[in-house]
Amino acid sequence: MIPNKAALLISLAGLVLTGLLLFLYFASPSASIRPEQPIPFSHNVHSGIKRIQCQYCHPYAAYSNFPGLPPVEKCLHCHNYIIAEHPWIKKEHDYFETNSSTPWKKVNYMPEHVVFNHQRHINSDLSCRECHGRVQDQHRLKRKTWRMGECLNCHKKMDANIDCWLACHS
Ligand code: HEC
Ligand code: HEC
Ligand code: HEC
Ligand code: HEC
């Protein structure tokens, strides 16, 4: 029976180790960092101080699965005139001239099997802030992995569909 015991011990040790690694991963600050962006775009400057509407730059939020990020042209609408000589704006021009989009780092993540659609939410008058927090106060956005519990909590609170896990899972 010795080999069996050894196997049992090894798998127990494996479990403990996995648990420890998971704990370290989720407890560590790096799980919620604000990734550095190719251009230090600040929501605080644009939406907080200059009061540019969210939907000016994310116009598809209300009617598409992909709210999307603004194309370089949109930045240049303003920045051909505003601080046009700023080195970061020159970098935008490089992207524009080489026909490449700015390689922004994504910060919101969803588990693969969940389908999220902004449309239903925005049409029911939820503000961006309910889900994304005070974006206009932040220079750099924080990485966030959505958990089903967050979806469910709000759905319960607002009496929205929670059989839903049929509707949400593709
Ligand atoms: C509706 C006009 C408008 C649009 C669109 C716009 N900006 Fe700005 N941006 C501003 C204004 C106004 C400032 C503040 C300029 C100042 O400080 O004098 C600014 C400042 C900046 C700065 C300077 C650093 C800082 O944060 O103060 C950077 C970099 C920048 N914008 C990048 C971008 C990028 C990238 C885009 C496209 C995703 C963009 N902007 C779109 C108006 C705009
Ligand atoms: C001037 C254009 C501009 C405005 C106005 C603007 N954004 Fe953004 N937004 C961007 C750019 C560029 C990025 C990508 C870089 C970044 O993450 O900071 C972005 C990223 C985001 C993301 C993260 C996307 C991801 O990667 O998951 C969210 C959420 C967001 N914006 C919400 C908002 C909200 C809410 C407002 C209004 C308070 C707003 N934005 C106003 C340009 C804008
Ligand atoms: C009910 C919650 C909720 C509301 C309200 C909401 N969002 Fe989101 N948003 C999310 C979730 C969840 C994701 C991640 C979706 C994904 O990765 O598929 C997301 C992703 C995004 C992204 C990144 C999309 C991309 O292409 O990667 C942007 C930009 C964004 N939201 C902007 C907005 C703006 C602007 C508003 C207000 C007009 C808004 N959101 C309102 C939950 C919400
Ligand atoms: C801040 C509150 C809030 C959060 C967070 C939220 N929802 Fe919702 N959701 C709602 C409301 C309110 C409705 C009802 C809209 C309507 O009746 O048209 C809704 C509707 C839906 C629907 C349509 C259901 C139907 O009746 O067919 C789906 C699918 C959905 N949400 C998925 C999600 C997912 C996935 C998440 C998490 C990533 C999420 N929601 C997070 C408030 C929220």
C-alpha cells in the first residue's frame, strides 16, 4: 500500500500548492494593476477636466457588442489644433501615417463563455459609472476581470433576468 500512500501525499501536496498559488495571484497587487498604455491617455484630463462625453469617443456602446476604442483620426480632430507639437501627439501622427491603430492595452476581461452586450444595459438607463466606476477621475484605468457574481448581484438588485444564465451563456 506504500505506493498508494505516496501518490495520495503527492496529490495533496499538489492541491495545497495550487491553492497557495491561486491565493498569491488574487491577493497580489499585480492582479489589479493599471497597465501602462502606448500613449499616456488620461480620462481624467479628457472627461474629468475637459468634460468630453464618454460616448463621443465610445459611440458604439449603445448599439453594438463592441463599444470599441476611438480611432486615431478622432484624437487628431482635436489634436491637430490642441497641443499639436506635444511628443505624444506626434506619436499619434506616426500611427496615423503608417495606417496602424494605437495598440491600446485592454483592461476589462470576461470569462470566454460569457456574452456581454452593452446595448440592453445602456438602453435601460444604467450609467457607465455603475459598472466602470468613476473613469473620469482616473489617469490610467485599472485592469478588471468580471465575475459572474457581479452580474448576478446587480441583476437581483434591479430585478433583471437571472434565468439569464441561459441567456448569457453562449
Ligand atoms: C474633443 C477634443 C479632444 C479629443 C477628441 C482628444 N483630446 Fe487629448 N486633449 C484635449 C485637451 C483639451 C487636452 C488638454 C490640453 C492642455 O493641457 O492644454 C488634451 C490633452 C491630451 C494629452 C496631453 C497629456 C495630458 O493627458 O494632459 C494627450 C497625450 C492626449 N490629449 C491624447 C489624446 C488621445 C490619444 C486622444 C484620442 C484617443 C485624444 N487625446 C483625444 C482634447 C482632446
Ligand atoms: C477623448 C476620448 C475618450 C473619452 C472622452 C472617453 N474615453 Fe474611454 N477610452 C479612450 C481610450 C483612448 C481608451 C484606451 C486607453 C485606456 O484604456 O486608457 C479608453 C478606454 C476605456 C475603457 C477601458 C476599455 C478596456 O480596455 O476594457 C473604458 C471602460 C472606458 N474607456 C470608459 C469611458 C467612460 C465611462 C468615459 C466617460 C466618463 C470615457 N471612457 C471617455 C478614449 C476616451
Ligand atoms: C452593466 C454594466 C456596464 C455598463 C452600464 C457599461 N459597461 Fe462598458 N463594459 C462592461 C463589461 C462587462 C465590459 C467587458 C466586456 C467584454 O470584455 O466583452 C465592458 C467593456 C467596455 C469597453 C471596452 C470594450 C472593448 O472593445 O474592449 C468600453 C470602451 C466600455 N465598456 C465603455 C462603456 C461606456 C462608455 C459606457 C457608458 C455609455 C459603458 N461602458 C457602460 C460593463 C458595462
Ligand atoms: C449595474 C447593474 C448590472 C450589471 C453589473 C450587469 N447587468 Fe445585465 N442587466 C441589467 C439590467 C437592469 C438589465 C435589464 C435590461 C432590460 O430589461 O432591457 C440587464 C439585462 C441583461 C441581459 C438581457 C437579459 C434578458 O432579459 O434577455 C443580459 C444577457 C445581461 N444583462 C448580462 C449581463 C452580464 C453577463 C453581466 C456581467 C458581466 C451583467 N449583465 C451585469 C443590469 C446589470
